[in-house]
Amino acid sequence: MNGRNGRYARWWTRLRRAASDDRGMTTAEYAMGTLAACALAVVLYRVVTSGTVKALLQSLFEKALHAGF
């Protein structure tokens, strides 16, 4: 019985160590976060530089600059 419990304890210890070993995970997470941020920046750039949004922003700034005080 002791041999079986000892093997189980060693197996459980190795499993816990393997589960808690997260080397390299932060690098992959930073890479995915950077990729997502770049993709979002491209989408926002396309939206802001579209003709409709340019006209809307220009109209907004003109109204703000010519507002009476």
C-alpha cells in the first residue's frame, strides 16, 4: 500500500509542478495583446479617415470655432 501511495504522491507533485509552470505564457499574452491593439488601431484609423467621419468632424470643429459667446 505504501508503494502505491508514494507513486501517487510523486505523480501528484509532478502534475502540480507542471500546472504551475507558466514560463513563456506572458510573452504569448503580450504578443496577442499587441496584435489586437494594432488591429484596433487600423480599424479606428480607417473609420476616422473615411469621408463621412471627416465631414462630420470638420462640421463639428467649424461649429465650435464659430460659436458665439
